Amino acid sequence: METPVEFIKPKEHFFEPDPRSQSLAPPPATQYEIVFYFRLHDGVPQSVRSYMNMVVTLWLYGWFYYPFYPLAVFHSATAVEMALQERFPKRGRGLRKLLQPAKKAGLLTDAFKSSRTGETPRKLRLALRLVATRSRLM
């Protein structure tokens, strides 16, 4: 199956939603609620927080240009790698090498579970399912 060629939107349609986003993604107001779960605390190095803000902004712009969604997913993995590189600088480069010490240090937890119910919030579950679906489609 051949991948379709992406397009450059005409200037007069620049601020209109991508039809693919309208059919597969939640509306922008809901997306802002979803990205709230991905905020980083002030203890995270500024370089990582800045990079993650770029990832979130790229995700939000996916409403206007659908191919930004999988690109944001890719860059979110890069943000995780950046954060772990800051935490474990002597472990070398590469996410795979960094995940093992992170797991041993107890840094890999399901932080999205509600402390009250122990369940992942519904909107976040839907968002994560959407990301997984998009990744398979691209």
C-alpha cells in the first residue's frame, strides 16, 4: 500500500481544521484538558520542560495539520530520553540504555492513575488509545 503524499494547505484554509483530525481527534478544548496531564513540575530541567512544551504545542497544532500528531508522539519519546539523560548522564545515549536504570531507580510508574481510585482518568485513557491508533495508522 502506497503512502499518500502530504499537502501544503492553501493560505486561505490555513486556520481550518484538518478533516482527518476532525474525524479522529477530540476537539481542541478537550485536547487542552488532555495535555494538562503531561505538565512537568519545576524540578524538571528547563531544557526538558521547554522541549516538552514544544511537543505539546506540536500536538495541539495537529488539529490543523494531522501529520503533526505522530510527529509529536515521536518527539515525546525524545523528551523522555532527554530527561533520563539528565538524570543518568554516565549511562550513554539511547532510550533503551536509559530505561533500565530508570526502572531500577523506581522512576517508571503509572503516574496517570488517580491516587483516589487507582484508575487512569477516562479522558487520558481515550487520549492514549487515540495515540496508539494514530501510530498504527501512520
